[in-house]
Amino acid sequence: MSLSPKDLAKLMDLLDEDTNASTSLESLSNQLHTIFPREERFKVGMTLLLLLQHVDLLPRELQRIIAVAMLFDLYKGEPLASTPFASVFVYILKIPGDNLDKTHFSGHIPVLSRCEKYLIASLMGFGYKEMMKKNPRQIIEELYPLPNPPPCDSTELQLQLSERFSELPAIEKCGNPVIISDSIDRPKVGITNNEDAKNTSKSILEELVVGDPPAYAQSYQPEFLRPSPPLLKSTLDEIPWMNAIEPSQFELEYDTSMCVSNCAGAEARRLMGRAFKSVLTLQQQQSLVTELHKDPKLVYHIGLTPSKLPDLVENNPLIAIEVLLKLMQSNQITEYFSVLVNMEMSLHSMEVVNRLTTTVDLPTEFVHLYISNCIQTCETIKDRYMQNRLVRLVCVFLQSLIRNKIINVQELFIEVQAFCIEFSRIREAAALFRLLKQLESGDTAGLNAAPPTKKLETS
């Protein structure tokens, strides 16, 4: 809930007038957003508000200008009425007076100078960008001689805030802050220079801000007293609560069948759960396949979902082939195909697709989409060695599909030909390009030729 001493020191560095007097408000605000993550914004805003509420903690006008600008820009990009500090700016513009007044109500921001009011009015109006590009010193030099700040119509904003505050319970509006300014001028014992004053102010601020909960988040609220509601009389149609008077007449009965699996395929579900995470041994694979062959409907009850298919393909491609073949009649098979097409291309995914295409008739759009995905992966990969390796695998895979007449190469001719030309330096791509040219000229003898000797392998 509170800022750490380290974060408080960073915030005070941004408010240092000696260092940042010539730095633009936009730059200071960007530094604030860089230093503090999004979830810290409210705590930073509450700390800035505490500084503005107490003149002795932020005595320099340059510091207050930086604090006002950063508080306004803290929720940049969001509607002003929805931000937690919108009412602060409305309050500042409403109160009269031009001089700083230390005798103000506890928890309220004191009367700011005409220059600071001019800055807020410009930020809330149409001069936001121009003001944020100026540095604090420029703002004082340019705005201080000006008359009263330009009128800012905040009627609509006040209505939105009033509507939001009306939803709060009345008890929430009755609290008083625990931090009260000392309006009496007292001699500062032991403080001899500005550096000592800074250190004293820093020490006080740290005590107020650091802690859980911080002092600024605490308040005194009146105790909400009300009489306790009376007990509701029971009616005749209510279900009565029966208290057992003689426990000895009751005996505990234990259900011995609880937590005992009485469903077939418990071993298959256990093996499938392991198959998603690691490679099964040959014996475990055979055992799982045997269970699936015994009960074809078991595939619907072993925990396989489309989202888990990529893990199964990468760890146990042979099991993935078996379950997909048994799911061919399922109404979810399209979802499984969609996941398989869009998963990261690998040797195992190509092996699964290749086996499926030679066993069952896959939808044409599925096969074409997978080929396009393979080609796009090869084109975008940065590692040259991995790129050459994947290109060789894709070329062998495409030649297998063409020779087995699984795809009509004319439907993908332009895309595949461009792929071969791009990677013509690779032998398999050149061989695939020659096969395409033979088919384009009507020479089907290439389909009957011996398939390429290179297999889909990892090396």
C-alpha cells in the first residue's frame, strides 16, 4: 500500500528544483512513468497529493509546479472524470485567493498561486501539449505576470464526480485525516541551513509515507452504531433444525466404495496424462494403444483436449496419430485439425500430418493451410542452420505428398515454386523445383520415379 524508502527517494529526486528547473514537464512525466510501474501509480499520486496539502513539505513554487503536472499526467490517456484525483483539480480551481495560506482545513490543498492555477486550467483545457513542453522555470516566467487564469468550464466534470460520490455510503464521507499541519510558526531548533531543512522535511515525509498502512491512508471516522436486529420468528413452513439429544442411538456408516475408481480405462488416463509431459517408453506406448483398441470410445474419456494436442505431438507423435485416427468421426475433429495446423512446425508435427494424409482423407483446406504454415516458418526463421534443416524437411514432405497424389500441386503451384526459387541453393529445393517443372510440362513420369532417399529425420 505504501511506497518504499527507495521509491520515495526517486520521487523526491524528480521534484528537486535545483536539478529539474530546466527540464520539460513532459520529460519529467515520462521519467515518472518509466520509474514506477502501472500498479504503483495510485501510491505515487497519493504521495504527491500529501506534498501539495502541506506547504512545509513542498515549500518551493517550482516543486509544486512539477508535482501538479505529474499528478495530472499520472493517468494520461484516461478520461479525467474516471481518475481518482479529478476532484483535486476541480477543488483547486474553485477556491479563491492568490497567495499561499497555511491556515486551511485539514486534508485540503492550500490556496495555490495564480501561476499554479493557470497551469492547471491550461492542462484541463486546450493547452495541455504546449504546457507539458515547457520547463518549470519557463512556466513561472511566462505565467506569473499574466492576469487571472483562463476560465475552465468544469461543470460537466463536477456533475460526473458528484454522481460518482453519491454512490458512496455516508459513513465514508465523515472521516478526518490523521495528519494535521501545525499553523503556528515555531523556531526550527537545530536547523541552520537549507540542507538541514531538506533532511528534516525528508525525514518527516518518510515517516508519513512509509509504513503499512501509510499515515496518509489513515483517517478518524465516527463509529457507526446501530441496534442489533432482532431474531426473526420462525414460521410453521420452515425446515426445523433438529439437535440430537442422545448421540448413542446413532452410528457412523462409512462408504467403502469412496475414492475407488470403478471406471474402465484408469490406466489409459494415467498414461495419457504422462504422455502430455514426457516421452513414454515403448512398453507404455503399446499398453496405451492396446487400451484404445479395446474400447474405441475410450479416447473421449482420457483427458485429451485440442489445447493439449501440441504437447502430445511433440512428446509422443505415434500416440497422437492413434488418437487422431480414432477421433476422425468426432464433431471436434475440426478443432484438433486447427490446432495441429497452427502449432509450431517441427519434425514431429510433420510426421503426424504425413501419416494422417496417407491413412485417411484429410480436408484439402487443412493440408493447404499446413503447407503454407511450413513455408512461412521457413521464410521467417533467423537461424541459418535451422532454416536449411527445415527447408530440407519441407521439400521431402512436399515431394511425398505430390508423389502419393495427396495434393493437387496446381492449386499451390505459385507458392511452392516461389519457395523453391528462394531456397534454390538447397539440393532438396532444387529437386522439388525440377519435379514441379516436369508436372507443368505434362510429364508425369516424375511421379513414378523413385522417391527421394532423404527421410524426415532430425539430423
